[in-house]
Amino acid sequence: MYCENCSSEHPASLSCDEQDTWTGAESSDSVPRTIPALFDLRGRTLGHYRLTHLLGSGGMGTVYLAEQTIIGARVAVKVLHPNLAQDARLRARFYAEARTVNLIGHPNIVRIFDINESEDGLHYFVMEYLDGTPLSRLPRPTEPGLVAWLLAQACDALEAVHRSGVVHRDLKPDNLLMVQRPGERPTLKVLDFGVAKALHDTGNQEQTMAGQVFGTPAYMAPEQWAGQPVDGRADVYSLGVTGYLLVTGQLPYPRGQLAELVLSPEPPPPLRAPHELAPAVPEALSRALLRALARSSSERFANALEFKKALLAAVQPAPRPQASHATALAQTPRARAATPIPAIPTPPDPNDPTPPPTWTARVRRSQDSGSVVVHCSELSRGGLFMCCAEPFPQIFTRLEFTLLIGGEEVECVGEVVRHVDSAQARAWRMSPGVGLQFVNPSPRLRELLMRLHPSHRQSAASQQAGVKEALALI
């Protein structure tokens, strides 16, 4: 079918928002795409995972909701279409997606735990199951503050992606998932790295073809349309198209004119500013989106963090947890300088089918050297465990950090009481890092921790014992 929206041909069952690629788990109540009966694997067991429901299907593979047969944990399993598995190049692309995601290891990127091949030649990998809403299913126009908050998180993920030397190349509403948990602000997860490309690719013909174009037409940057080399600014463009669509309810370019407007040697007419189409959009947000959509990559934001700063500066306030994802927002995140990404992010354990809950902390290094973001686990009223690379801070070192918990940023001080080096971490199947004991926790921190562990109300004496036990474990 010829699509007037993107000036290209694709199956009638797919809109230009959806075509070409699909990875990641949608909400369980979403309507899955139709796939040929030959490829419907519901009821099959792959390794330790029994496929139960179809979540989505695209050009490379099909995603199923699955149960881990031993403990019953829910995961998402992506299976390479059997008719594509005979092509070595496509198999390489499929496996490269899993390797790319695990290399980056960012909290705003879907986690992949396992990758394998069944006895009868089915290639698959196992991801965290995300019960959320793709941005393609949000009501349009979407509340501008919510859009800015979600896109800012996408920018955080993209900054990590680009620093790892990778370009996503297929950002669109279907590949951006909003996850909501009670008492927390909406969280965004970036999905589907099936057409991601290394910035310094050597041109291996097994995975790339000269002049070949990957992506979804409606969201591709002009240089990507033309088959030219791309960098992180192409992803910024795609995110700008997504933001424009969400806040206005329409794509930036008129139907049927996308390709000719983008590829014409003549400059296209100026885009209509989003605030002209939707009066609720702040003018500052309009300017940020239009800059992200600049035809020349040199006129866009230089990187994703610059785009994030412009997004958050453009809206007041930021989202409070709500029952409905379409409702208004309440509190703006504090404006901060660009947060450094750890040079060696801790990858998730590939053998862990049920990832433990994690939190994020921003640790201040010193007065002049900024801060670093780390993942945390084993959070209790006594302390927590910070995943980090060696060399570790010395025992009894005090660290000042900002902990994101329950949708709030809480200032904390912790004292290092335990080291878990790489050898111990491998033996215990966990990440290396340090255990910290909270020092003089604030009333607000104690209140949030009490909410996190409501069943642990105990006397002062038993609470002290519980703290010692928790710290012994970490």
C-alpha cells in the first residue's frame, strides 16, 4: 500500500508510525499486529520460557509475553522471524541488538537478560517485561509538560547510547514506552535497537549495506533519508518529530510531501510552530522542537543533553504521579548541569530472568569535579548497595548523593561499610560495588523508606537488628 503520510509503500496493516521495526513489550491490553499463523509460537517453550501472549510483531521479529517456567516470572521474548533466520546478515543484526543494549546498560533502556537459539533453529532473546503505554497510544495532543518530561528521559538514554558510539536510527512513538508505577512519576524506556549502528562502523557487509536506508520514514532525519552517514543528531531529529506529533496531533510535514520536502535541493517552507497549532504549547517548547527539526544537522542541538536542557527549561511544572497518563503535571525537576555518564556502566546480569528493583543516585565526587550517576539496589531503611567499578572508596568513606526514590530527589549521606569486588560479584551473580549505611537520614528519607517497606514496622531495638542484618547481606 502506498502511504500518503510518508511517501512510501508498506503493508496496509501498518501505519507509517509503525512500519519497519518493532521491539519491546507493549502493555498487556494492547491490540497486537496480525502475524502469519506459521510464525505464531504461542504455547511453545523456548529454553526456560513459555510463550503465552503476542505483544507485537515487526520486520525483524515477533515479541511475546512469556513465563519463566521455574519461578513464573513474566518476561518479554523477541523471536527472529524464522524465514529471516537463514540470512547471516539478518541474524547478525538481531544478535547485535542484544549486545548493543547490554553494552550501554542505562535505566531508561529496556534490559536484555538472555540470548539463545532453540534446538529447531529459532533465534530469540529475553527482555524485561514492561507493562506500559507506547507513546503512539497517548491521546493527542498530549499535555506539553508530560511530553517534555518523557522526551527528557529519552535524551538521557540517547546520551548514553551516543557516548557508547551507537546511533539508534529508529526512534518513534512506538519505540518509546511510558511506564507508570504508583507514587512515582512516569518513566520512559527506549526500545528496539534492531537497526542501531555504530558511529565508527568499519563497513562490515554482514551487517551494513552501502546506501541502504534503515528506519521509519516519517521520523528519519534528512541525512538518513539520503543514505548519508548519521550521528547522534539524527536521533535528536527523530525525537523532535515525536515531540511535534505528540503536542500538536500531527506530523511536521504535510501528507504526501514528506520525501520531496526533505530531499529537495530547495529549502522547504518553514514549519508551523507547535504553539500556533496547539495554544497550550509554551513558545519555548516550540523553539526547542523546531531546533531539533532543523534540516541541517549542524543547526540542531549538538547532543541529546542540550535538547534535554531546552525541554525541561521550556515547561513548568513537571509531572506528579497521576492515575491517568493524560493528566497534567505538578512539579518541575530541579535544573542541573549535565550529569556525567559512568565510563564503564554496570551491565545487567545476563543470567538473571527476574531483575531486582533498582534505584538511581547522583553521587557528588568533589566540589569541582561534578557528579556521577550510579544504579543502586538492596535499598532498606539502613542503607543501600551502589553498583560501581573499582577502585572503590575506602571503608568508612562518607559519600554525599541524591537518591531518586518514589518520584522524589532526596539528599543523602552514606558511609561505605562493605566492598564487593569483581571476583565476589561473579561468584554471587551480582554487580560489583559498595554497601553504604545511611548517616543521619532525613525525616523525609525515613518516611519514603517506610512507605517502601510498609510491613517492616518494628520497635527501635528490632529495627537496629534489621539494619545490621541488611548491611551484612550487602
